[in-house]
Amino acid sequence: MSKNRTLTQIESEDWGDPTYDSYLVTTCHRLRHKPLSDFSTEDLRIMIGQKFSLRYLMPIALKLLEDDPLAEGDLFPGDLLCNVLKAGSEYYDANPKVLAKANDLLERALTMVEHDKIVENSLLEAHAVFMGNK
């Protein structure tokens, strides 16, 4: 897969113009036309949070999280990891190695936020969803 391609190109599916005028909907439609090489942490957080194109976006997110488990979009440190953990049982059932990797990343992240209860609580809440996926 070439990271210079867009999700629209990779999946051979053009969603067309958004039919609902909200920030989230218009952003997701816009991101479908952005080359994967240009995706920011926030872009990954948004699309993975909506469970879109996980097959292509999760490997990119995991690589980013390997370097920094608390990689941050626009919300808080670890917000990308929280959305990765909430990807859903359908994805994790088909990708058990990713499940193990996500669990390892969570353990690393929790040791990094011992004194930040807000981030720690967000990660633990995501972990509860994650555990429901097993």
C-alpha cells in the first residue's frame, strides 16, 4: 500500500459530498481525499474513532504509538491510543496481533501517566471498552 494514496483511491470508494453538515462528517469526508502520508495524529484519532478504514489506518497509528504511546491529537495526551483501544471486537477478532500490541501500548502509556489522573482515567475507560472486545 502506498501512503501517497488516499483512502478513496485505496478502497476504490468515493463517498461523494457530505449529506450532513457537521464538523465530524465533513472532516471524515475530507480525510478520505487526503494522502495517508499527510495524516496527522488528529486525523488518525478522528477516523479510527469512527471505525473508518481500520485496515489501513491502524498500522499507521500503531507505528506512531510505538514511538509515543501518548501521541496526542487535539484532545489530550493518549487520545489516539484511547481510540485505538475502542476499535471494536470485529476488528480485533480479525487481528489478534494488533490486540496484543494495543494492550502492550496501554501498559506502557499507563506507566507514563502515573501522576496525571485525567489522562490515566481516560486510558482506563478506553481499556474497559478494549477488554469488552476480547
